[in-house]
Amino acid sequence: MARRYLNRDLEAPLRRAVREFPAVVLTGPRQSGKTTLLRHVFPDHEIVSLDPPDVRAAATRDPRGFLELHPAPVVFDEVQSAPELMPYIRERIDARRHRAGQYLLTGSQNLLLLERVTETLAGRAAILRLLPLSLSEANGRLEAPLPWEMARARAATSKPTIAHRSLWKLLVRGFYPEVALHPRRDARTWHASYIQTYLERDVRTLRQVGDLTQFQMFVRGLAARSAQILNLSDLARDLGITVNTAKAWLAVLEASDQVIVLRPYFANIGKRLVKSPKVYFTDVGTLCTLTGFDDPAHAASGPLAGAIFETAVLMEIVKRIRHRGQDARVHFWRTATGTEVDVLVEIARKLVPIEVKLSATPRSHMAAGIASLRQDLGVAVLPGFVVHPGDARLPLGNDTLALPVGSL
């Protein structure tokens, strides 16, 4: 049976980049659909995976001969497996600098790959990032505007809602194409296998980890602290590892796009602000698997329901922005007294404040954090939103609108 393909928001930025740059680097976590996207958008390009040891050895042993064998335009998949190839790709590009779209490079280890790109392809390559499916992509709504990009009245009345049970079924399964597009596939088994194989392989490549069991415990401990202020010292002490080891392992997870580290927003407002970051898993299905919630009803009523829902909302925003080929400048805001806004989206030196609430019945007090932020930062704060899993769209005061998650 033919594999189903779902169009991605990144298709248009990808085509544009290939028309403008000699090389395009497409990064993102394993299984997010990078190769499938390139195969769909550029069906006539040869795709060469550098993962197989014999292919990698050939590229390393004779780079110039390898590039002669695979002339441009060509896709080199998992190019971080053969970093020795990069200077020779630059050599070829410089010989025909005016020619766009010569090399399309993919990689799932951003730390290694982007270091090589910075060293060898600076000014020659566009860098794009593909994450798992966004909710809008899964529903076939490509290039849909985010609520703050449309008129206020339209944001309050448009977009379908998602039934409670359907929403939690989606969240537990997650948004990797392999499980999102195949509803009969056992999502828990898939995620468990993904964690065991891809994640551990990247860990072994990026950093020598002597005890993978302890690393697994670190990942699960991190999942249990999702959407909370992260205290790495406490987590390291609980696991019996050093803080430096915990920092290194977190860097590995961030470099392989398994987590996003959300850092606090700072402004000179004369009050104490929390300086520690929050950590969110890139895919909410992976988060549910790591925390043991494989049933939608249990996930929706469990102690981590708020963290799961907040992860889904944050990642929907991040995916939508990154899949346009843009940098997602997102933060959170929290004072030492506990006043907090879950997500701040930075746009042209202005801030869109977003609160994420698990209650399907929005109340005016849910906008209190946004009101406090607006009082402190004034005109820098744009109209805000309280995103919830219900179907109510209504103003909450303080220039804040309650929106169902489907409105994203």
C-alpha cells in the first residue's frame, strides 16, 4: 500500500530557499519527515543516505570521487555521519557560486551539523528546521494564521473546536508522522522503540554515556518535570549524577531536538524574576510515553494533565513559526512571588502573552498573570490569549481573549 503523504507548511520556505541558496540544510529530530518532505518536493533529486557504513566509508575515503559519483542537484541524508564531506561540498559550491539549489543536506543532530555548516558553508546555506506535525498540518490547514495575526473579531469567531476525547487521543499519540498518519499503529510501542533506538544512538554519537540506564532515568525525570521551573541540581542529586553531567545530557536532548529549553524573559522592571528555564518535550506523545500515560482518559485526569496540555500548546506555536522558516522567539515570564505568564511570543520587540489553562470553562481570573505583565511592561505587551481545551470564545478583560486550542 502506498505511504500517505501529508503536506507540510515548510514546503514553501524550502522551495524558496532552494531557489536562492547554493545549499539548504534541513534539520530536525529523527522521524519528523525530513526525507519524505524532500522526496515529495524534489522527486527528481537523487537521495543518498550517509547512514549506512559502506556509503559513509566511501564518502570519507574519497570525498571528491564520491561527489563526482553523485553530482548536484542531490540530497545527502544524515550528512553529520560524514562530516569530512563538508569542505568538499564547499569547494564544489564555490566553483559554481551563482548556481542555487546544488546540495540539500539533512541531519538530526543539530549540534554537530550546525557547527560544520558554520565552519564550512557560512553564507552559502539556508538552514531550515522540521519538527513533527503541527495540529494545523494534521488537519490539512496549511499556512493558517496564528490568532494574533488576524483581526480580533475573526480570532474570536473562526476555527473549529476539538472534542475533549478527540483532543486527548491526539495528544497521547503525538504528532510524529509515523503514528499520526497511521491510527492503527500502537503509539506507545512506537514511542518506546523510538526512545530506545534513535535517542540512544544520538546520545552515543554526541556524547559518551557510560550508563544508558541512568540516562533513561534522567530523561524520565526530566519528563516528570515538564513545564515546571527546572532545577537541574535537584534532578542530578535525585539521580546521583553530577550537575555537569545533567547539563551535558540536557544539551544532548536539546541538540537532537527532543526537548525545547524555554528561557525566561527579562526586562528592566525593577523586580526579581525567576532565572531558571523550563523544559518541554518536542513531541507530546513522547512525553506521555515517558510519564506512563498511554490512555487518553488517564492522561486528561492525571497529575501531569496540565503539563501535557501546556506542552501541546507551546509546541503548536513553535512548530507553526519554525515551519515558516522563521526563528521562534518564545519565552515565559515569572516573578519571584509566583506571578507567571506561560508563553511570550516575541514579535518585533512586542510580546504576545499566552496563558494555558486546563479548565474548559475560562474565567476572568485566568488573565491575572497577563494583566500583571501588562502593568509592568506597558505598551510592549500586545493583546493576550488564554488557550483552553473547551469551545468557549469570549473576552476576559485586560485585553485578553479566551480561545479553544483548536483556534490555534
